[in-house]
Amino acid sequence: VQDRITLDVGGMTCASCAMNVEKVLKRQKGVSSASVNVSTSKARVEYNSSLVSAEDMIAAIQGIGYPASLPA
Ligand code: 9UX
């Protein structure tokens, strides 16, 4: 099953930040695509919810130093 979510990601101030977040998301088992927009502070992710959860993704993003949360 393919699921989609858009997460809020804070603290990204340059394009490389977005690349870092995309990389850590794509490293998660079950994530098939990740697109991070530094100007909107959003990460759009396609994933398999039987393999990875939004909470897992948030923890991974926070693990490399960016605050992340479910959209308000
Ligand atoms: Mo850019 Mo982001 O020099 O952590 S990579 S600010």
C-alpha cells in the first residue's frame, strides 16, 4: 500500500539542508520517495505504512538535527 504524507520540517536554511532530510528519509525502510522544500519547510513522502510510520520518519529527521512534526 502506498501512503503519502507531508511533514513539517524546521531549521532548514539552505538547499543542502533539504538534501540532508531527503537522504535520511529515503534511507528508511518503506520510504519510496521523499521531496523536501526548503522554502515551504515541508517534506512530502511516499511510503508503505506497514513498514514505516510518520513517527519513525520524524524521529529520523530529528536525529540529524532538524525539528519535525506532523502537519498542524
Ligand atoms: Mo546549509 Mo543546512 O550550509 O543544516 S546544510 S544550513
